[in-house]
Amino acid sequence: MGRCRAAGWAAACDVAPAKGYEGWQPAHFTLAARMDDTVSGETADADGDGWTNLLEYVTGRDPWREETEPLLTPGMVKEGGASFFVVAYDRRAELIDTVVLVEHTSDFAAWTTNNVDQARQVTPAAGGLARVQAWIPVAEGAAAARLRAFRP
């Protein structure tokens, strides 16, 4: 929060810098772009690469650079006699304002987070990011997984 103090007939205020998505936007969008939700809004895709601005923020990417690397890295692991579909991704280590969930589907119509261990393993990564592994039991019949981000 800001703090103001009187200085004669004027006031001086200390304003804390915005954090989270609001703090990220000015570093990536001009004032004019920030006033246009079709360019800088959470669901907009400034560079047309299929990643929304909110996903670009969450994963520490540049909303103006078309991404060629996949968002998710898939894998498989066995533990305690059970098999798991492992989905790994990078996200901001200090994510204060956004919920990130791995969802899976068996039919590409209904997506769910049922039985997903959302953060089975979290390890530090370069550039202020964290590498997150989400585990989905193979018994769930997942044919695909996706990353969903939203701000509550």
C-alpha cells in the first residue's frame, strides 16, 4: 500500500509497485496496449502463438515472442506398482495471484483435475522459475493433458 505525507500545501505519496499480473503487464505492454484487452488482456494472445497472455505470464515467457517450445513435457513413471503419466512445466516461482492446474481428458470433450497430484515435485529452475511435475494415474485413462491458469 502507498503512504502519503504532507509537504506544505502539497502531498508526496510512496506507491508500492504492482505485483503479479498487473506488475508484469507494464514490462511487456505499452500504456495504449494495456488499455486494450484484446491485446494485453489475460485471454488475449499478443503474438498469435496459441498461448494466452496469462499463460505467458505464468510460464515466464515474452507475450510478443512466438513460442516454439512445447508448454508441457510429458513422461511416464512407475512408483509402488502404479504407473503415472507425468506432465512437467515451468512456472514463476513466486506466483501470487494465479492458480495453475493440469487438466486431463480421455475424450477431448470433458477435462478434469480428478486424481491429479498437481505439484508432486517442484524444483528451482533458472530465471526465477520453478519446474513443476504433475502426476496423473494411468488408470485415469488420460489421452491428453493441458495447463489451465486463472486468477481468482
